[in-house]
Amino acid sequence: MKASRPAHLLAFILVPAVLIWVLLRVTYASLPPLPWTAVPTLLLIGLAEMVTGLNTRARIHHKESAEKAKPIDPLAVARLAALGKASAHAAAVLAGCFLGFVAYLASELDKSTPRSDFIVSTGTVLSALALVGAALFLEYCCRVPKDPDDARS
């Protein structure tokens, strides 16, 4: 499995943003107000992935804080790397969807409901981008450390 590429993540953000913006031009009036619950949910998932990444990295590199812990199973590390990659891609798509809302609603801030939806969608974009960062960090923490013997050769 290869590491997530920034160009792919950018495409996962921009394509849904454009599609949602086009779709909202036709259907926004019939939609209910956006719920705010995605913001804390994404932030909590991001926090969990950050903590998992720090713990995993410490256990892989045999740091003092993880000395008492059992060595980590390589299959578990592979699963965590897959989780990080999947989370980064899913959060990028989610950020793109809500970025489409932000782009559409930016011109309608004089009305109450669009203004509220704009605030919620902006918060969701920011928290989704935070999750992308946390997921990329988790993916980074799951890399195999370089062997010190290889450096001498």
C-alpha cells in the first residue's frame, strides 16, 4: 500500500465541491437546515487518530513510554495504516461536499437559514480538514522504521 498522495486528496476535495455546488443551485431551497453534529464528531475522530498515531509510533520505535506495553503486531499496524488512508480519503470527500455548500452559500449570507448553514458548513470543512491531517499523521506513524544497519552499508 502506498501513502496517500496530496494530489489525490486535493481531487477528492475539489470534485465533490464542484458537484455539490452545481446540485445546490437546483435543490437548496428544498433541503432542511444542516445539522451541527458533524463538527464535534469529526474532531473527536481526529483526536482519536492522533492519539492512536502517537501510541503506535512509540510502540514501533520502542520509546520509554511504550516499554511496558507489548510489542505491536505488524498486522495491527497495517490495519491502522489502512484506517488512516481510508479516513483521509473519506474526510477529504466530506470536506469537498461541505466546501460546495460554503461556495454556494457565500452569496446568500443576508438570509438567516443560509447564514446558519454557512457557519455549520464552514465548521464542518475545517473539522474535516483536521481529520485529514490526523489521518495522514496516523498513516505516517505506521511506517516501518529504517534499519540502522542499512545506514552503515
